Amino acid sequence: MQRPLRTRDSAWRAVLYLAVAGWLASAPAFADDALEARLKTLETQLRCLVCQNQTLAESNAPLAEDLRQEVRELAVAGKSDDDIRAYLVARYGDFVLYKPPMKSTTWLLWFGPFLLLAAGAIAWWVIVRRRTAQRAPRGDALETAPATVERARSLLDE
């Protein structure tokens, strides 16, 4: 009778070991999921220095891959998101941030497109004004126009 009891105990131990092993295996997965979500959020806040119009998460450039790896290493080392951003800004400047802060060194990044748009609008206005000024008849041309018409009629009548 002792034998079936031992087999049953062994079976329960095996189930218990498997349950504990499964629980231990899933614990790092939660940490990895949290780290992956944190890295994804951080990578969407950083600009690819090669593509310039894509975030670090969207870019497939080799430099973006290197930067993602560097961000991952810093995060695994225990650095906070602010520490990682500060490190990258110190290394690459404010341009590495997808939304750079408003300060005197980044005014051109913030207002440059609007300044170019205003310069284009002013240039368009000046060109249109010059063209209309060239096409408009002068005052003396209006005064001589009836005399010219009369002379042309007299020449045609002859």
C-alpha cells in the first residue's frame, strides 16, 4: 500500500514544481513587458538623427538601431527616462528630442517653418504687386489713347 501513496506524492510534487517553475518563468516576462513598454514610449519621444522626420521607434536606419540599443542598455542599467534623455541631449543636442524644449537655442526649430512661410508670402505679394504695376496703363497713355484711335480711324478711312 505504500507504493501507490509514494507515486501520488511524487505526482503532486511534480505538479507543484511545474507550477512554481511556471510562476517563476512568468515573473521576468512581466518585467520585460514593462521594460518594453517603457522603451517604446521613450523611443517615440526621440528623433532619428538620420531620418529626421521619424521617431527612433519608427526608423530602420543603422544609427537608429544603435541608439535603440544604447537606450536599452541605459534602461537596463537602472537609469530613469529623464536621465536617458539628458544623456542623449548632452551627446547629440536638443535636436534628438522629437519635441525639443522652447529655449533660445531652439527658437529656429520652433519658429523657422513659420518664418519661411512668412518670407514666401511676402515674396509672393511683392511679385504680384510688381506684375500688376507693369500691366497697368500709365496716366499719359490714357490721355493719348483717344487721339491715337482717331488717327488710326483716319488712316483706315483713306
